[in-house]
Amino acid sequence: MVDRDKIQFDLIKLLNGERILRLTEPQSGLSLKKKLASADAVVRQKEKLLGIFEAALAQTELTKV
């Protein structure tokens, strides 16, 4: 299982004011990006994306066997 503390979070602000949240796990190289909805809280969107990201990491570990 991947250590949650090793997942890197980047909040990128684009010139037009939109924001993108990028999650990266350095050991596997897996990365996930999502444009954030301005109407929703960033923390809530981050937790939802983290859940999806962790599921994807778990899936990749299962396929390594």
C-alpha cells in the first residue's frame, strides 16, 4: 500500500483564474489532474480526488502481481 504522506499535491492557478489540482505519487509516477469547481470548497474536492487517486494506486499495485 502506498503511504498517503508521500502523495504530492499541487494547486495550479491558470491565467484565466481557473485552478487545477494535481496529485502525484513519486514512486509509481502516477499523476491525476482535475480542474476545480470554483463554487465548491477546495478541501472537499481535494478529499474526493484523493480517494479516487488512492483507488487508482491500489489498482496498479494489484496488477503488478
